[in-house]
Amino acid sequence: MDPTKAVNPSLKDNITGLGGTWHVHPSGTISEENGTVRNTHIFVQPPSDRDFKETRLGINIVIGASDKKVYFYNRSGLIGKPVKLKEFLKGC
């Protein structure tokens, strides 16, 4: 997919920058021992509160390694529904 190729070519000049970032939320768990208590944490797959807090301009992407979904978000929240990773990779 080439985001600079607009359906309406006259709109192409409106793009000044795509912005955004992407990163992967890993699968698995982390276990911590605090004395005799063992805490297990599961990695959150959708964008976390921290992701939203540190969002850059543009559309940002989180790839959930465990749930195999791709999430799009901006400062206002999630954009649409998550896409299956397999479907997302077909467009690459």
C-alpha cells in the first residue's frame, strides 16, 4: 500500500507528512516474586494508557503478538476495529 497514491490524485499535495509510530506488544507473561508472593502479569495487546499518553501526531500502530491483531490509534483513541495480522501483512 502506498499512502501517497490517493484515489483522487488532486488530493496528493495535501499530504505534508504521515507521522505516527509503530511497535509490538509481546506475547507471554512476566513473573515477579515479592517475598513469598508471586505475581504474574500478562502483556496487554491493545494500546495501553501509556501508549495513548505518549502518542505522536499521525496514526500510530500497535501489533499484538499474542492476539495477532493490529491496532490503529491516535490521540483521540482507537481508529476503527483491530485488523488480523495476517490480513494486515497481505497489504505489505
